[in-house]
Amino acid sequence: MFTLISGEKIPLEFHKARIVQKINLLPTSKRLEAVREGGFNTFLLKNRDVFLDMLTDSGVNAMSDHQLASMFEADDAYAGSQSFTRFEDKIKEIFGKNFVLPVHQGRAAENIISQTLVKNGSLIPMNYHFTTTKAHLELNGGIIKELVVDEGLNIKSSFAFKGNMDVAKLKDLINKEGADNIAFIRMEACTNLIGGQPFSLDNLRQISQIANDNNILLVLDASLLAENLHFIKLREQGNEKKTIRQITQEIADLCDIIYFSARKLGCARGGAIITNNKELFDKMKTLVTLYEGFLTYGGISVREIEAITTGLDDVMDEDVIRQSPDSIEFMVEELQKKGIPVVTPAGGLGCHIDAGAFLPHIKQEEYPSGALAAAIFIVSGIRGMERGTLSSIRGSDGKDILSDMELVRLALPRRVFTASHIRFAVDRIAWLFENRHLVKGLKFVEEPSVLRFFLGRLDALDNWDQELANKFIAEFGDNM
Ligand code: F0G
């Protein structure tokens, strides 16, 4: 955050807008229609009806002038593209690893790594899973062991590295189950599902030591690495003076395989798997040609390959990285000032509202996080993402498996929104908080059996959506 002469702290943008996109703030009555048409599911809203799209930070980040310019230099070739050579060289330079495989996005890397390393019954200890990671590991017969430190699941905390892995739990697991039964250890940078929470360099060092001592591979999901680098520099003693490149190199040296979604890291659309292990590279490269494309494009458009290459260089600059975590911190602090319950400390990728505490009168089976995401859209036109029981599944008894946390994620794509956008969001959410008693639960009207949160349709219990909209219109008119 940047401190003004007055002492106030703000997220100061170290970039200026040169290409912009018009967005629309619909009247409240139209937003009500849109949310009903979308079955109270923010995934089913049309973007033209959305004012601030905070659904995700993935594939929707602002690109730099250099990125855009580099896309014009794309060398379109099926094989041997110079664009790929530039991509490979940049990754070697930044991560200091020799073998680079392109993949079309993060989950494609997860597919290839899982197929290469996971056998039926293999254990995969990790700080915390991500949805697509879990799906691919389990598809290959793997069993996930979540070993995040206890503090990681504590919504209100001041612990700086809630994404750390519990070292004692990892040692216990290895002693009990045997290193041979472990496919690999997975660490996720800025652990997404617990609120974008980072691990410390010290924690990664300890995990890497244990992995080495036991001959277990350490795999890093670096999709949210940029923000994790920022937090290490900002919060971890002894790292303040290091450059982002130095910290990146230290992290890379501790890991055997690094993969990432370039929809987040590098602000474009694609991904990669990186290693120094020739044997693993040889195994994985045949799967890349099978699932992704030839080894010099891997399913990524060549223009995007150029954009990722330049984007990776861009994020080695602290001024570039800090815009997103600083904006998130600002949003978290402004919401806290108004008494709104949020995940603390502020992490990477977005601000996470504690829907369980916001709407304590709604039971988890009536989806408080889904109701809050819909209500936020009705009063503001802001699209967030449900991260609670609605995103869970039903057990064999047909009952919902209740999630650990009920959250609504308001993602802040990198360099897209301004401080005024954030103040608008805080203002509307604060009004909603004062009127939270009007919001009630949701019930499914169409419930897919797999990944129901993507395409499921719901309805509002007791027409609360109409009452909420009426109250807002009565106070401010339809067109505020
Ligand atoms: N790993 C992490 C930590 C992620 O956050 C994501 C995607 C992936 C892997 C998969 O990458 O989408 O390129 O296939 N996260 C997005 C999100 C979808 O909205 O948080 P992908």
C-alpha cells in the first residue's frame, strides 16, 4: 500500500489506462431480472449485465503495452516456432530450469502430472487442494491429504502465512504411510481455496528438505506465485531486500516440478510445466503431444505464447505485482471498517467475504454463500463467486456435504479495477450488510450431478430477491 502525506494508505496504481472497455450499471429492476434468468447462479449471468466482473482473476487480467506489442511478433508455426523458443528461454532465465513443456491452461498441466506420477492408491500430501487439481489426482486413483497449518482454516486470523504446510503432520504421514506410497508433495502458491493465502519461503525450505531426505518429489503449483513472492518480500523477515527474481530463483531451486496457469501468472492464457529432471520431462512430453499439441505450442495460440513470455518478465517487477494484493488489502480493510466479516489477513487473487457470519440466519443447506453472491449482484451489479456448500456435493444419503467455510470471493483481476471501483463495491456491500435480514436462502430447481455450481439453477426462498430490490429502489430509485 502507498502512504499519502495525510497518513492514509491507498493502493496506488503504477500503470495508466490506455485501452479501456465500457461497462454498464443496469437499473436495479433489470439486475433482478438478470439474476432470475441466471438461476441465481453468478456463473450463468451474461457479462453485458455485469458492472464489475469479480468472478475470477483467471484469463481476465489487463495486459501491458509490451505484451500486446509482442503478440504482433508471433511466429506462427506448428513446429519450431521462434515464439516458443523465446518462451522457453524466458522460463529458463526466470526459474533456472532446463525443460519446459507448454500446456493450454493450468488443469492441463495437472492432467499430465497426475497421469505421469499418480498410481491407484498413491497419496498426495498438499497444503490445500484446488478443485481442478483434486479432480485430476482422484481421476488417476490418487488420495489427497490436506496438511495446511491449522491457522489456514481460521477465517479471522493475523497469521501471515496461512498457506504453510504443517511440517509435523507431513513427517507423521511419511512415517505412517511410507515414502514409497507418496506420489509427490504438492505446494500451492497463494493457496486459492482458503482465501489466496501464501506460504513462507522458510516453510517451503523445510518441506523441500523433508522431500529430499525421503526421496519424494516436490511439485509447486505456481499459478498464484506472483502474489506469493510479494508476500514473502513484504512479510517474511530476511527477504525485504531481495529482488523478486532472487526469491523466484530460491523457490524454483527447492522444487522438482513447477507448473502454472498463465491465465493468472503472466496475465495471458496458457500454461507450462517446468523441470530439470530429464526422465520426467521425457515421460511428460509424450502426453503433451497426445493431449495438448506439438511441443512448441502445447495448445496455446502462438500470440498468447508471446504475451505470456512478456507477461512473465513484467511480473518480475514488484511495482507490477503489488497492484493486486494492495487493492485486495484496501478492500479488506475498508470492509472491516464497516464491520463486514472477511477472511484475514488479506491474501492474493481476491477479497473473501465470510458469508456464514454475514448471513448467520441462513442454514448451510440453504446456501448462504450462493444467496450472498446473488444479493451482492442485485444491489451492485458486481459478480462474485460462491465458495461454500453450493460448490460442494451430496453424500450417498442425498444430503449436502457442508463445506468448511461459507465464502463469497470477489476476485480482483490484475490491473483491471481502480480504487473507485473498490469503494463502490464496499459502499454497496455495506448497505447490504445493514439490510442482511432481508436475504434468505436458495433452493435448487435444476441440480446437475457433477460440478453443480457451474450450471445449477436455483430460486430464492420466500421471494426475498424482490423484497431486497424493492427496499433498494425505495431508498435510491431504480437508476442509482
Ligand atoms: N491451480 C490453481 C491454484 C488455480 O487457481 C487454478 C485456476 C488452476 C490451478 C487451474 O488453472 O483454470 O488455467 O485450468 N483457478 C481459476 C479460479 C479457475 O477462478 O480461481 P486453469
